[in-house]
Amino acid sequence: MLEITKQSIEKATAKARIAKPLVKVIEFRRYSVTNRETGATYEVRFTKIGNQKFGECTCPATKICYHISSCLPINAVLASQMHTATA
């Protein structure tokens, strides 16, 4: 698991904007990300411990990758909707 911070996702977010991967929701905090050019598919998972956010991806990257960065906005929206539904 890799800690997600503003600094750790800056480069990954820039790459995600160029690559425009296809993101599919498997379940809350679990996503499938496909590279549109190569067809390679990876699974991304998120975990939150206290105020810290963590992500992990099945790709070979050893730091925050664009797959994780691509899923963050979707995860944030789903988390917000779940919070609103329970309030």
C-alpha cells in the first residue's frame, strides 16, 4: 500500500490526463483500470486508516501510478454519496 498525498499524485495525475484510461467500478474502493492503447488492465484498491489514504495497484510501479490517480475522483464521489446517504 502506498500513502496518497497531494505531492505523491501530481505526476501521476498529469500522466492520467494524457493516457485517459478506462476506469470501471468493481465495488466501493475497488476499481479496474484499462490502458486504452495497450489493453492492459490493472486492479486498484483504496484503504483509509484514520485520516490517511492509501492505494495499491496490481501494475509493476513502485510508487503512486496513474491508475491510482485515475480512480481517485470516482472514489471521492462514491464516498461522498455514501456519506450523504447515511446522514
